Amino acid sequence: MNIQIFGKSKCFDTKKAERYFKERRVKFQAVDLVKFGMSKGELQSVKNAVGLENLVDWDNPDAAIIRYLAGEGDKLEKLFENPKLIRTPVVRNGRQATVGYCPDVWKEWT
């Protein structure tokens, strides 16, 4: 099992996700999404697992521009350029991924 948690430093759900795995003594790699972002391959893999609509943080006022972009490739490119628009935490386990706090799914992984 290779858990990666992409999150924002001030995100409450990211902290809850990290605590969930710490309490179960599951090793994970924490990545500051705003500082380091995601590679294009990682972003594509997460999009394939959860869908583009679930990946966008629609509460962010800047996310409105994504609705007006034509193709899915353009939308994904915008998320790659501006990782603050990605909903957190993004938790990856190989090709599987979740967005948000999803302990029911993580329980199946551990």
C-alpha cells in the first residue's frame, strides 16, 4: 500500500485524513498541494478515478472559470496550473483515489 495525501496546510479535512492514517499506523506521504502541486500523470490518474467534477473545489471563487472552459483537457490543464482549485484532501492508493474525507473507502484499502 502506497498512500499519498495531497492537501492544503490549512485544510481541516486534510488534517483529519492524516490523523486517520496515523491512528491506524499506516505510512503515507503528505504533499502540500499548493506548494508542490501534482504531476500531470498524477492529476490524470486522480481524474480517472474520481471524475473531473468531483476534483474541482467549487467553493473557491476562482473555480467559476473552469465551467466556461470548452474541453476536458483545457479544464484539466487549468487545474494543473492552479492547484488551489483542487478539492482536498486527495488521497491516492496506486490507481485508486478519493477526494475529500472518505474513511469508509480508506477502510477497504487498509
